[in-house]
Amino acid sequence: MSVAEEIERKLTEAFSPSEIEVIDESENHRGHAGYREEGESHFHVRLRAPAFADMSRISRHRAVHAALGAELVGRIHALALDLAP
């Protein structure tokens, strides 16, 4: 399973989103810190979930990181999050 698929699976299980998009942007960061030839280092996640309705922006980010878990987050160099209810 790719890292993108793992991110999507974990976030879908945790938040039952109405929309989810996980984009591997690693190639856009060639030559930058954290870039790996095999990719799967830089991601952009767009997630829409009712669970975010009463959360602040920081609470949403914390909830996503908790759902992904320390092991998975530790394998990712950069994670851009676009989160809304």
C-alpha cells in the first residue's frame, strides 16, 4: 500500500469525510530538503468532514495527525492540510 493510500484509508476511517483528496507532491520538491527519489515524502490533503464543524483550525490539524499516528507522520517530510466541515 502506498503512503497516499494509507493516508486516505486512515483519514476515511477516522472522519467519514464527504470529500477526500490525497496528492503526492513529492516531485514538486526535487532538490529540496526531505525529497526522496522514490517519492512519497510531500503530500497535500484536502478533507471535508462534518466532524470538523466545531473544531478550530489547530484542533483539526491535531485530529488529523492523531488519526494518522506518529509512525506514519514520521515517514512524511511535509503534509499540507486543507480541512473544513
